[in-house]
Amino acid sequence: MKSKIVYKSFWFTLMALILLMSPAALDRIPGWQGAVAFARANQATLVLAYAPTASTFSVTNGNASGPGSLRQAVIDANNNPGADTIVIDPSVTTILP
């Protein structure tokens, strides 16, 4: 019986902490766009809505590195949560290794 009380106390404490966090603080958690907490009479349920932020990165030159390069687009996509898209501009004819 005591373990159920400890378990419920943990979830109520976690819900309270999330509800007290400002929206700006929640936005700093990578990939999480917010949190919603529900409390019922004798049970607590916490639901965190995960919404990965997909982006599109463009390759605008054939340089080996730097802004607009394929290498930089891959680095940026790897640092961004979710499925991203890399678009190569049709004017880029040679991409250096």
C-alpha cells in the first residue's frame, strides 16, 4: 500500500513541477512543444505531447564546407530533431568532397 502512495506522490510532484514551468522553459526542452497534465480524483496521468520540428536545409554552393554547403546542411539536419529535408539548388553542379 505504501508503494502506491509513493508512486502517486511522485506523479503529483512531477505534474506540479511541469505546470509551474513557464512556456519559455518548456520550449528549451529539445523536441517538446509543451506539456499537458490531467488530474483525476484518485489518479494522476501526465501526457507530454511530442512534436518534432522538421526543417528544410538548402545547398546553394559546391563548397566543401561553410554556409550553403552540403556538409553544413547535413550538420544542421543532424542537430535538429525530427525528419529533415535537404534540398540541392539546381544551379549547384559540382559538390567538392
